[in-house]
Amino acid sequence: MSNPAPEPQAVSPDVAVRRSLLWIDKPRERTAWLWIGGEPGTGKTELLRTVAGRAADSVFVDCAGRPVEEIAQELAERCGAAQPQRYDTGFADAVRHISRSFVVLLANTQWAGRLRTTVEPQRVVGQLVDLLRRYTKPGVALRLLVEVEDAPAAVASYAGRHLTLARTADTGPAPERPASGAARALALAEARDVPLPVWSLLCSATGDPHTEQQLRELTAADAPTGSSWYETHQDDLGTSVVSLRHEPMAAEYRRSLPADEAREMHHRIYDVLSAATEDHDSVRNYARTALPGHAAAAGLFDDLLGDLRLLAQVDHRTLFEAFESVYFQRPVPMNSRSFRLRYLTERGVVSSSPGEWLALLHHSLMMEKAEQNEGSDRSEGDEEGEVNAAPAEDEGRGGRGHQAGPAAASQLWAAAPRIRAPWRTLWADGTAPGTLTTWHLVRRPHVRRLQVAETPAGEIAAAWGPQGNLQVWSMGRGERLPASPETDRSAAGQILADQGLSGWRPAGEAEGAVDIPRMPRFVRRAARRGNRAVMASEDSVFVIDIDPEESTQQAPGVLKNMIRTTTKPGSAPFPPEALRPTPAWYASVWPAGTFRRVPATAVPHGITHTETRTFLTETGLPFLRGEFLELSVLDLSTEPLEEADWADMDSPASPHRTADVAHGPYYRLGEWQGARLLLEGGSGRVLQDGASGLTDALAATSLRNFVLMVRLYYWWFASDWSVDDLEPALQEWLSTTDAEAFASDCWQRVFGDADFSDRV
């Protein structure tokens, strides 16, 4: 809401009450909204309370200190539109179910959020209020009165009408800022109320140490008048806490600090809290809630996500709030630690308890692929058998330069001994969203039937796909096993279930309930036997160990969010393995033996381009039969590279169109898009002869680039993108590889022609 707005004509509270009630009573057929603004202390919240007491069918919600998700849940419940037992489109669906016209009054939206480093105020106005405006069904006309920091700016951004309250004579001037750094420390706190030990720690971290006794004396000397700064009271647990008397004081103090100075102070607070999380109950509790906010303010959010000890301890609710703040209006980098959080919140995976959150976070780590090792064991001189070997994995490190995989998941679990989880993932076979490596194809299961079977070797998990294809795993360890006659023998005493709109139900039934821990909606099928269950999701097949006692303590209803994340995924970086591609990497996505090399003695003498000769002998070409990209490539093990005369070809394309210099001779590589694919021996360029009608001859400026582009394209084409589609990223990668070639007719047709065979 940064648009410039005209200076409003401020009115007294009494006038504002009368105008608000008249506005509410005005007959209208559609939802309308009124923004309430004014300087701090002008009585905006009291105005809304007064109006709520006089208006019929009013719903008053104080947003101060609350996240947008919690506010949305309360509104849905009080308007009779909550559906906690059913998956839906979130708050938009709840708004559609509001059946009569309410007066909704949202106070203190500018102070929403558990943290001070937050964008919850923007989310309340930009998402929640916007959904109330747009999704009310015909015949229902809500009246929305919303307190904001700047009402005219809200009108400029979101339309509607506004009232601005005037400062009255008895309001008095704003209190002078104390000279002591204690007030600054309290303003920099991420929680609005802090115990004295925490306040003392914050003072030390920000460079003005105060003992707890000194702070007691400071607050005692600050008499509770209109000019006082501090307020002491008891929190919900009976602990004595201190806060700034008015939250605008903290906002003003924070705005006055230079950005670098504020960041440095939050950095020092983060360091102190990170080292003190086990020292004192009040400090530990504060760190659990506030550490994500300090990390976000200090530019250390990624560091927090990388510290599994801290990550296991922090409050997941403030972790997600800080995440939204860090990536508000800027993309979340793919293959980053934060991308894990983005997919969890995008899918509505925000749990109701620390134990459920620990189970979900542990599962996400188990899902992440370990880093592909491109070390010396993958040298360019590997023999063909070694070239086509499966890539090695380092179980404890993610392909993104941070901890991931089962080793990291175990560390996370060990770091949270006080938290009891309802279930724990034993193993997972699949690909997590946003975890990219082009070393292997992305494979995700399509499971139509799932069960536990008993064999002489022990319990196995069996999953059948849409065409009846079967995969089998050991229940205990997750090793893939060959199918056997026992596979189809369903073990006794198991519960088979699938997940519908109302959560788990007996498999094949339209309704009903089963004893299986609640899961996010993307988990589709389950088979439970005893305290273990095999499950199939959009990402993987996995097995969990269930804590039966803890699992019964979890919240009822389905696992969903009412308000979607505001974050957007960033573009995927160019794969580092494709910067210096090895023969092993080129071959890793195709069946063994797909790449065929040319013996050095068999390379035609007319191919004088050194890089091309080396590529043919050390990497070779994939033998392709037109299964994708409308591309066929010779089998170099049986077909020699034969010279072709461009002048003999009836073609509108010219080899000279895309380069100043062209050096024959030309050698036939295969066919592409109905034209002959040729290698220019002198320059190493790859050309097409134009027989298909494409007039740009250039397919790639080098043979290496062409094969690299084909390899990247095949990885995308043959992978399963049911969760995340990387076509825009792929196009960026191809342009990065060979911008001149990607701009040619040949490659543009691949992505722009609806009749291109891969799209049909």
C-alpha cells in the first residue's frame, strides 16, 4: 500500500461511529469495505469495538499478534463456514459458504503476526480481505470495516471507502524516546512481551548491558502515564513480562535505525540466542518463538534452516511466518533450503503440534535425494560399463550444498529428544519437489493399489500402478525386491485406505473412517499393519512407524491451510553438472549402451575440428530412434559417419545463414524434425538441411552443445512433473548452452508449435 494518497479529512471518533453505522445500514447487493485509519492513539480499535456493539450480525476480530491463518480460521468459524473435516480451496471456499450478510470488523491488522519481522499485516489485507471481497456468493453482502495504518493508501490500492480519525486534544503528544538502550532492545525483540531475563539478554546483545535488577528499577521509575514507555503484566502462564506500552513505539524505533545497524544487532541477538537455547526456561522459550524472526531480520534465515539442532527446536508457526517475510515479493531459489518450506506450505502442510511438525519435517529430509558424486570415479575416460553405472550418492549431503537425506533426518530427530512425534518415516523411495539433479530422471509413483504382504523373508510392501506394473520393497529397510508368488497374498490384519475429501477412508469406499495418522492431501493411499504403514503419495512410496498413543492425541480434521503462501518459486539455476559434463553424466538418464563412441581411427579425416573429434571418441552420440524431439541419430557402432554434399540437397536452408564462415565437408548424423541432420567438419556446427521447411540451418554451434541440449531436453521430457514443471527453466538452460541455436527456427518450433510430436 505504498501508492500516494491525498491527505484525508480526519473526523472525531463520534462522527466516525455515526458515519460507520450509516454506511453499514445502507442497502447494497454486494460486499463493500471501509478502511479505518488515523495516527496511533486516535482510537481506531475502540471505534470498531463500539460499532461492533451496535451493529447487528457483527463479527469483531482483533488481529494484533495473530497470524493470518488463525484469523481466517476464526472468521470461518464465526461466520458458520468452517469445514475442518474436509479438504477444499481454503478460505476462498469458506467465504463461498457464508450464507448471510455479516458485518466483519478487523482491528489492528497493522499489528498482525506473532513476530515483528513479519508480512502478516500485508497478508491480512492483501489475501484475507481480498478473498472476502471476491468470493462472497450472490445474495450475501458483507460489510467489511478494516483498521489499517494508512486508510487513503488502502483505497488507492484496493478501492473502497475510508474514514480517518483525528487526534483529539486529550490524546496528548507522543512520549519522548528514552535515552537508555533498554528501550531499543525491547523494540528489537521479535515478541511483544518478554520476561526480564530475555530483556537483559537483548540489552547485552545490542550493546547496552542491563542486569535484571536495573531493568526492574527502570520500569518502576517509568510511572504508568501517557508519557510512559514500559508496561509490566502477567502473561497467560503467569510469568511477569515487560512490553512497550504501545506497539507503534517499537515500529517507530525500528524504522529509525539504519538498515545495516539493525541487521547487525539482530545478527548479535541471533548468535546469543543460538548459544543460549538450553540455559534458562524463559530464554529457551523466547528463542523457540523468536529465533526465526531474528534470523530473517539478520539475513540469516538460510543459516537457521541449515542448523538442524536449532531447526528442531524452533516453533514451526513462527518459522513459516519468518519464511513468508523473507520471501515476500521475491522468489524462493530452487535447490535451496527454503524451497523445502515453500513446498510444505504450498501444499498446506502446517501442523497443529510440535510432534506432528517434527514428523513432517523429518519426512521431507528423508525424501531429499543425496548429492550426486561427480568425483574422480566419473572421469571422462571411464569405460562404457562404468559410464552407464548408477551415480553414487553421499547419503548425508544434499545436492544443494546442505545437509539432506536420511543422515540429516536422523540428526534432526536426535536434536529433539523432548518432542514426541505421532509417526516417523523409516524410508522413502521417490523424488521430493524442488530437489533437482539432472543426474537421473525424476520418477514419482502412480499407485492404484497398495498392500502389505507376508513372505518367508518377512513383510513386504507391494504397489501396483495403473497398468498393473508391480513394485516391491522390504517393509523394514526399503530395499527394492523382485516380485514373487507371495507378493499378491495380502497379509492378515491390515487396514487398506485411501484419502478422499474428508481424509482417510476404507479403500474403495465413498466414506468411513480408519485408524491411520492424518497426512497431507498429497498422500493418497495407505496400508497399515500393526504399528507400521506403507503409504503412497504424489512424490514417493514410504513406510512409517506409528506411535499409537501419541497419534491419538493429534488434532482432528484434515491437514490443510486456509490461506495460501504468497511466495513464488524462483527459476532453477543451470545444473552445475552440465557446466562440465562428463561421459557418465551424458549417459546416466538412458539405458546402458545408448551412447556409441567412434574409435579415433574411424573418425573421418574431413572432421578437422579438434573439440568435435575429441567428443566423438570420448563421449560419442546417443543412438536414438525418434522416440522424442522428432530426432533420430545414427548407431555409430554399426553406421559410419558418411559425407553428404549440401549442393545435392533440394533445400531452402543455407549453411551460411547462421555463421560468417562455413567449412565443409558435411557428415550425416541422422534426422531431425523431418530434415537431415548434418555435422560440419571444419567448424563442428550441427545443421539441418531445411527439407522440413525450416529455413534456419543452425541446430547448434557445436556438436557438444547439440548433444548437451538434447540431453537436458530428454531429462525434462522423460521425467515426471506431476508436482513441479520446469519447462521455463529448461528453456533458460538451453539458451544458456547455445543462445544462437536456441533462437533458431529448429529449437523454437520444439516449444512453440502445438503440433510438435512431443506435445501431441
